[in-house]
Amino acid sequence: MGARWAGLCLAAVIVTANQAIPAGAKTHGDAKISPSLFALAQAHPRDTFAVIVRAAAKVNNGHHAERAAAAVGRAHGKAGRALSIVGGASASLTGAEVLDLAKDPDVDYVSADEVITATFDPIDAAALAASPGILEVGAPDAWRQFGVTGRGIGVAILDSGIAPHPDLAGRIVAAVDFTNGATGGALVAPADPGGHGTHVAGLVAGDGAASGGAYAGVAPGANLVDVRVINATGSTTVSTLIAGMQWILAHRTTYNIRVVNLSAGGPVTVSYTADPLATAVEVLVFAGITVVVSAGNAGPGPSTITSPGSDPYVITVGGIDDNGTATTADGAVALWSSRGPTAVDGLAKPDLAAPGRRVVSLRSLGSTLDQLYPDRVVAGLDPLVPEYFRLSGTSMAAPVVTGVVALMLE
């Protein structure tokens, strides 16, 4: 299936030469700008904005990323990363230049390169407690009855990195970093300055080596691909996330990447059909990769699902408060878990929910989280060197589902 931008149809509006356009009304070019960006560009024509520009589709004419960058140049802006997975490029332009850019016939749509955050931990004064979540989803039963552990399945973790850990020994098969601002990711040694990605990775594929098996993840035989797109403070941009997805698409065969976990999201401001982040996750899905996304931690209000969890093609996961037990009888949707329907499109989300409160997983020693929450460390076999950490959020619920997908794929 082609990218969504290649299938958009614009209704033709015929205006006679003597008809005046009402003051403040959108022209054809202005309609190619996301509403929030359009308002900002009009109000602040001299301010600089980070944007994503998608090229218009042309029959028998590819090179969309190059054409988007060329259009930016014609508008006197500065092109950034080539984002071929969405048929465009990131760029920096002033508000006035954004308005001019939209008039270029080679441009399909311009949207803000929004800041995306990984919510490390919602307001949840959790006491020390072991997580029953892995038992609750029946992972050990699957190991015993079917002999599946996710062995050989590649799982890409789009996050803050994955720190070396005894529970992941020999199974971090690649690591690439997009947080340094370079246009292309470079293979690097596994590391996680934030601490979020390591915790997520452990829930997917930790084998419990440092805890005698007590804190194993759902798919302890799976391989991990560390795609670092979130910085040490827990933030990133839409273009950085798309660049990471682009790398995953190009290397899916090399590392047998069958599942992607994204425990981060941003506000939904446009329909998923115009959202470049949603376009990117759909390209992965159409390439045969299952994409699992956290719903967000903005509940309990309605329509608080974050992007790209608002896309109908991804598996969007809400969080369950399991009350510290392995039974489902006393569990309930956590107060902070984002609710549907999705903003703008009104789609039913999340798709399902998984344990996400007081979850114990891997610790990244010295990371941002490690320093912010020293009371959250949990000891394994060696009480003097705690190897585990407690966190809450849909960021923790999503990798539980990702691990289940890995078991199913094996």
C-alpha cells in the first residue's frame, strides 16, 4: 500500500477572478498547513518553527524527500533530515516562510515537528512492591506449555536506549543513536542515559538472571534492537522518531525485526490521516512489523490518547492497576491511563490494557531516572548492587504487550 500522502485528494474550489477572499480565510496554500501551525505562523511571522514538509505526489516521480527539501530551499528555509518514510523532510522556517512554502505546488502538507515526551512516571506514590504483571498475563504458562520465549524474534525498542544488563546478556544485537542531531543514525555501544528504555526493554525480554528469575520479562528469549530516539531528559521530536522508524524499516531483515515498541507520544492535533508520525508507523505495519504504542498518561479525561497511539493500525495499550496481585479479579484501569475516543477522529482506543503500575524491571545505573528516584531501586540477588527499578505508566504496559506479541510470533 502506498504512503498516505500519495492518496490524499484535494477538492478543487473554483473562484472567479472578481471574487474577493474574505479577510482571515484560508487560501488553497494555507489549507496545506496544520491548523495549529498556521495560527502560529500568522501570529509570529518572524519566529522560527521546526516543521515536517511532505512533498506532493507526482505520477512516475519519486524522490519525495529531495523535492520537499528543495521546496524548503525555495522558501529560504533550512532543510534538515530526509524523511523518505513519510515522503518529506524536516526543516526550520520562519512563520512567513511557512506561509510561502505552502503555496509551492510541490508541497502536500506542512506540520509542526512537535516535541514528544516519554512520561517517566505519573504522580503515583508507589510503595516498594514486586510486580505480578508477568504472572498476570500468563507468560510463564506460555513458556511451560508451548516452549515459546520469543527466541529469535527481533524487537526494536524506540526509546532512550538500552543499558548493558545481566538480564539481557548477548541479546542486544544492535544499537543506533539518533539523539545527537545528525541526519543519520550511527551504530553505537548499548547505553541508556535516561533509564526509561532499559526498563521497557526488561519488560519485553529480560531473563531475570540477576534476580533468580523473579523479575523476568514476558519474552526472555527475544533479541533486542536499541533505537535511541529519546534524550536523557525524556524528550524527542517527531522527526527524530520518524528517522528511527526509517532505520528500522531499512534494517528489519538484517535483525529480523518483527515488533516495535514505542512508549512515548504527543498531543493529537490533526487527524491521523494528516499526522506524519501516524504515517510512519503505518509504513512499518504495512511492511509486516507489529507496532505497539503506549496510550499515554493523561487520564482519566476522555480523548486523551496520544499520537501515534491514535492511529488505527497500531496496537495502543492502556495501563491497569493490578493492586499488586497476579489475579485479574481486582485489577482496574489506572486513573492516569489515557482514555478514548481519539481526538479529532473519534476512534475507539486504547485497543487493550496491561499491567502498568508499580512494575519492576531493569535499572540503568546512574541514569536520569536513577538519580531522580533513588527510592525506586529494587534489589535482586545482590542486595548491595540493586539491578532493578520500579516505575508506573502506560510506558510499562506497552512492553508487556510487545513481549506477548514476540511469544505469539515465535
